[in-house]
Amino acid sequence: MKVFVTGANRGLGLSLVKSGLERGHIIFAAVRSLADKQIDDLQQLKDKYEGQLRIIHMDVTNEKSVEHAAEAVKLTDQYLDVIINNAAILNERDKTIEELDIHACLQAFDVNTLGPLRVVKHFLPVLRMERQRKKVNNQAIINISSEAGSLSNAYSGDYPYGMTKVALNMLTEKLKVYLKDDQINVISIHPGWMKTDMGGNNAPKLPKDTADNIFAIIENGLEIEQRFAFLDDTGNPMDI
Ligand SMILES: NC(=O)c1ccc[n+]([C@@H]2O[C@H](COP(=O)([O-])OP(=O)(O)OC[C@H]3O[C@@H](n4cnc5c(N)ncnc54)[C@H](OP(=O)(O)O)[C@@H]3O)[C@@H](O)[C@H]2O)c1
């Protein structure tokens, strides 16, 4: 399969790239910066898995950048089967509502909610082109969400993060309705608490294990039976 991953230079994004390559998929790794230091790991993977990995510059907060990234994928004449909206930020962590910086809250929405919206806006034609070209199964848009975006799990703190992920789950539900006839699966996935820059060292899960689980979901072409398409990385339903 041909899989596009955002925020691919570190954390879960980088693990998704590794898992996808190991499983023989073609991966388009989108990164906010092409600086050597930022993409060192990806360059090594590119050498190891010759012809399987393309590194694409894309800042999800910049619509022109997203548009150019979609054009860059189209120019390879490869098109796509799967988009994984993984890039996100977790800011204003332990602040009370009285302390919140509203500009930082807007920034969180710009990356975590509007980022995936921009990506789907410009990459949907790339998914559809693949479908037109050959009969493909298992096309999917995966939005990496969080249990922090579950209304029944609301806690005080992480205000912008939780709100952006609820809104992302709504994007999933809307796309699911819109893309029903295209047979493109749309799912929000809570990846678990992982050892990454965002999750910190105390996290119990390795991002590589989550990435392998997410690829298993993609490869199995999961049929969503429950009302909402919000799952954990093993495919179990999450509370809304
Ligand atoms: N870690 C956890 O425990 C946990 C738990 C629940 C959900 N999640 C979700 O899992 C996903 C991955 O998290 P993670 O732990 O891997 O996070 P991370 O280690 O902080 O990595 C975040 C990634 O997002 C990228 N990014 C940030 N702003 C961007 C922008 N404007 N344009 C493009 N890319 C941008 C970063 O790129 P730069 O390096 O350029 O900044 C980086 O590659 C996120 O959606 C997160 O909300 C994580």
C-alpha cells in the first residue's frame, strides 16, 4: 500500500514510517522541516529501504505547503491508499483556564484540527485518483486522536489539546458520512500513552508497538460496527 504520514520525523510518526517500510509498504513521510538534523533518521531509512520511502516537506498549518505536498505526491505518479494524520502539538499543559494563552490555544487548533482538515482537503483527490486507476481495497484516512478527546473522559487541564481532539473526532465522523460511497474508511485512533517527546519517559507504551497495531488495522480493512469510528490502537471502541 502507499501510505502518507504527517509528523514523520519523530515519535509515533517515525515509528509508523519504520513499521510501514518493514511491512513492505511505500511510505510518503511528511515533515515540517527538511533540516538535516530533523530528518537524519528518515534519511537512514531511505538508504536502507531503497525506493520505498519519499520525504516530503509539509507544514500542516500552511495551506500552500499542504497543496504543494499533494502536488509533489501526484508528480510521482504513485497516488495514495492511506493518509495518517499524525502531526500534533500538546501545549498549555498544566495551565488553569485563568492562565491560558488564547494565542497558544488557536495554535493548537491550527495544528491538531485544521491541519488534518487541510491535508484531507488537498489529498482526497490523490486517494480518489488511485481508486480510479485500479480497483483498490482498504483505502483509509486515519486521524490520530487521543483519549483526551473523549467527552466522557474530560479532566481539567490540557484545555486546547482535549478540545482539538474532540473536534478532530467530529471531522472523522463527518468524513465517514461524506466518503461512504467512495468506500474510504475514516477512523480516529487513540494510540495509547507512548514514550515520545509528547508522552514523556514514564509512558508505558513504545510508539513502535502502536505503529505495528495501526498497520494491522489498516491492512485488515477494518469494518466499523459501532456508532462512532473512535478506536484504540488494537481496534477496540473508545468512549466518545
Ligand atoms: N505520546 C502520547 O502518549 C500520545 C497520547 C495520545 C495521543 N497522541 C497523539 O499521537 C500523535 C503523535 O504524537 P507523538 O507523541 O509522536 O508527538 P511528538 O513526539 O511530539 O511528535 C509530534 C510530531 O508532529 C509534528 N508537527 C508539529 N507541528 C507540525 C506542523 N505544523 N506541521 C507538520 N508537522 C508538525 C512534529 O514535527 P517537528 O519535529 O517539526 O516539530 C513531530 O513530528 C499526535 O497526534 C498525538 O496527539 C500521543
